Amino acid sequence: MKVKAVILAGGEGTRLATLTAKRAKPAVPFGGKYRIIDFTLSNCVNSGIFDVLILTQYRPHSLNDHIERGRPWDLDRSFTGGVQILQPYKGRRDTDWYAGTADAVTQNLNFVRRGRPEYVLILSGDHIYEMDYDVLIQYHRDKGADATLCVISVPLDEASRYGILDVDEEYRVTDFLEKPPNPPGTLANMGVYVFTYSVLERLLQEDHGKGDSNHDFGKDIIPRMISEGMNVFAYPYGGYWIDVGTIEAYWEAHMDLLSQPPSLNLNDRTWVIHTKSEERPPVQIASGARINNSLLTHGTVISENAIVERSVLAPGVFVGPNAVIRESVILTDAYIEAGAVVERCILDKFVVVGHNARVGVLSEVGELGITCVGKNTHIPAGYTVGQNCILGTDLRLENFEKYKDRVVPNNTELGYSSKK
């Protein structure tokens, strides 16, 4: 049984604000030492799938540098497929930027076809979950399916973000609506598909010639298969899964790692999440420091009398004397100077929080109010940045000087606009 995995990793991820200003969504750091795409890649190799295509588009440089030849995932091989990273290209035929998820696969169909796979997994590179795809493929075969969709139950107030399905008693899909404004149910498409290859190729080639198509699996391919009476089945997934497509979801997924027991067990040695790791020294914790319910990654330095509570710190983070970090996600090489307070924040790489500055507010009432600070931004000493703020990348003192009282109000967008 030959299986090829195609990972769609070209997402711009605009709802992640400044976190995707300089990188694709699947390349966003997660869980201290990982990138989001590590979970899908690790699912592949843990399921015995070593023939993987990664389709990129938006700002692929961080992703290319992270994956390279795939050695951390044991994908640096050629005879059994290995990993290939493919980007849009101009050719003699009609090729261009991908119009939709199905079009991305169509434009790379020659690569998908190589090795004559019997089944093709279509996966998203920006979800956090652990799944044995071998069990999924066996389910697909047992059902005699043309396509199988992985599904999960979601809260009704979030259902409009997903494709919503209806199924019969055998889990055959009878109806499918892509992101309906008034969802009729809560059974949601996870964006994890298995196709019988011969069926997939025919569908994509036919869809390619349709002028009125969005060339998208959720909007076009799956609804068409259902309307034509093809064998489309749902695979009910009962584990932890989250689309970290918003700042709130990204933050909540990190807090899930800190729950007791954690929603996703990164210590499970039977299902290792592989990644490209940096060479960093051990964690250093000075006397008087207090660490509570947190994840500290290699190279972090916690100075004397500093406090870190319910937070995730990536490699190389420095926490100065008497500084406080609560309910926050701090990415690689961020520098929290002495006396600074960071609460319910996401700080991107190389952010500096100046001496006695305060960023974010730990509010127990109302909205989460998460403040997100972009890569390389320096928050000046003594300044206060309120809750639910979005600060862009590369900001310096001159960008803050208009706030004469040294207070950036709640809900401020500075150096970044969500209205694009």
C-alpha cells in the first residue's frame, strides 16, 4: 500500500497578526521548541509515511530553513520518497499563485503522481494534534471510500469557522457546508483528507477547467463529490485538535499544554514530536526565582527573584531580576529586563521589554485581552502597554514617543493594521 502525504503549508495566517508578518503560519513557533508544522510532519513519520510533499507559498523562507532536507523527521531519504518542498512557479502551461487548496495540489500533480501512490493524504500544516494516519487509511479502505474527511465536534459558537457536515448512521457524508454563517450542526471538517489517488486525479483535472470554481477542497471538491453520490465518509476523531489560526487560539493552545494533565502530552515517548533543535545550554535559574506551572526551553535564563507563572518560554529567553511573567508565551531570544511585568502576552522573537516596563494585563473578567508584540520590537523602559494591543515588528523608542504619559492604551494597534 503506497501512501503519499501532501502538506498544504502556504497559509498567510493574517488572523495571527504580527506573528505571521515575516513567516508563513506553519512556521510560527509553538510549545517552546517546535514549529506548528512539526506536528503534522511528526504524525506522518510516526504513522510510517515517509513520502511527503510540502506545498508553500507565502513567505516560505523560515519554513525552508527549518525543514531543509528533513533530517530531524528521518525524511532525508530518496528511495522511499523523503520530503520535498515545492513552491509556485511559472511554466509553459497555465500556472500561477495557488487559487485554492485543490489548485495547489493540481499544479503539483506530476509530483504527487510520482511513485504511483494508491492513496493520498491531504493535510494542513497549521494544526496542532496527534493522529495515527495508518488507522485513518485503514478506515478509508474498509469503507471502500473515494474520500474520507476527519471530523471533530466543535462548540456551536465556533462552528462558522469550519466546514460543517451531516452524516448518516454509517458516517457517510450526506451534506457539507463550508463555513456557514448559521451552522446547522457542530460536526466540523478538520482539513485532513484521504483520497483514493485515481479518484483525486480525475476530480482535480475536471475542476481545473471549471471557470466558476474556487478550486478548493472544502468549497468545491467535497460538495461536488457528495452531490454526485460518490463514496465520501467521515472519520470521527476523538483526540485533541486545534486550529491555531487566531491569536486567542494560539494562546489557548499553549495554556492547554500547561493544564493538569496536559491536553497534549509532549512527554509521550511513543509519539515523539520531532523538530530541528538549536544547540543551547541548559536552563539557568538563579536563587530566589519562582517558577510555577510553566515550560522552560533550553537556553533560558531566569534571574534572581524573577517570577514565571503559567507561561511557555522558548530557547534563549532572558528574564531579568525581579521581572514577572504570567500567562504568556515568550518566543526565542526575547529579553525581559529587570523589574518588567509581562502578563497575558505573546512576545515574538528578539522582543525587548525595557526596565520596569509593563506589557499586558491579567484580567479575570471579560475578554482574554491578549497583547501581541511583533518580532524585534523594543518596548522602552518605564512604558506601559495595555491589554488587547497589537504591536508591529521592529518598533523603537521613536514609535512610542507620541504617548506622552508613556501609556499605550488598551486595544491599540501600533505599527500594524488589521484592516487590510
